[in-house]
Amino acid sequence: DIQMTQSPFSLSASVGDRVTITCQASQDIRHSVNWYQQKPGKAPNLLISDASNLAAGVPSRFSGSGSGTGFTFTISSLQPEDFATYYCQQCDRLPVTFGGGTKVE
Amino acid sequence: EGLMSESGGALVQPGGSLRLSCAVSGFTFTSYAMSWVRQAPGKGLEWLAGISGGISGTFYADSAKGRFTIARDNSKNTLYLQMNSLRAEDAAIYYCAKDSGGSAIRGAFDIWGHGTRVTVAS
């Protein structure tokens, strides 16, 4: 199975900050990475697919980049509603696997 | 936009069985692959199983292989997860998720249910 190593485990940030989360895949997965946001007690919400494609209705302050084994997720200017946990996920090969999550607090 | 609603979560004894259901509306169910994803208390997300649209091919994570069975009833717009030989470590919230990529299991989940809680304890 492909391992997704996500960092940091948690980070402390303020409104207006630029936030960056990274994900490292254990093997080449091309551009097959998705990013999700999850708030407490809620289901995950797809933000970015295929490394850099913003999902419908997702604000442009969210972005993603990378290919191969290294991927980055960025919030350009953190908003109050963005405090949540973020997960990367690879979908290049089954089984789909998730990173461990990053809590933004 | 689609809606999905899970049901069937309960308290079950170790070794017991449970069938989860996910009722779907708002999109053409047969056209999309579907998956089950779980989240243990305070933990991350774990994909368990997926089923393609159309011919309903299935694929399982190692943690689900042999004990869990994913199925779909396209006439009822419903996805199922049959879980047998349940263990304490199976306790989690179980989500159904729609694949955005069409009938093949691809793994970009654009619609999720609200989740159903499974507790395994004696």
C-alpha cells in the first residue's frame, strides 16, 4: 500500500496567516492527490483534487501543488472558518490511503 | 447536489455482525463508484472498500478483506456494508462516500454522508 506522510501533525496560526501543509508519498503517484477539510463532528469535505484542481465552490485562498512524491497544500490567508483538520489522500492506486491529518488551531 | 444518509450503526458485541446502509438521492446512483470510509475516535480517515457503478466490481483494504462486504442495490439507490466478526478496533464512525470520477473506483470523494457510529463492546 502507498503510505502518505503528512506534516505537521498540528500547527498554530492566526487569521490572515499563510498556512502550508505537506504530504510525502512512499512512491510516485503522479498528480493523484486530493485534499480534504474536516471540522469536528462533520464529514470531510473535498477541497482539491488531482493535486491542484479546486473543487466546486471552494474559495480561491485554498491551493495545492506537487507531483510524483511531494505535495503541498496552502491557505493563502487563513480565515476564522478554516480552523479544522486537513487530510491528504492518494488515489493513484487502490487501496486509497490518507495522510494522518494536520490540525490547524 | 446529492445527498447521502447512513444508517444501521449500533452497539454490538465482539464477534457480532452489523449491516450499514447508505441511502442516496440527487444524482444518478448507477453512474458512480461508491466507498465506505471510517474514522475511529480521535483518529484519521481509513478507506475500507469501494464498489464500481455498473458492473459493481469491488475492492477492499486489508483491514476489511474477509470480514466486510460492500454491495449496492441500484434499484433502491442504496449502498451497503455487511460487517462480520466485529472487533473492538472496528469501533468508528462509518461514512459512505461518492466517487467524483464516474463508475470506476477512483477515490476522489466529492459527497459524503453524515456518518453512522458503530460501537463494539461487551
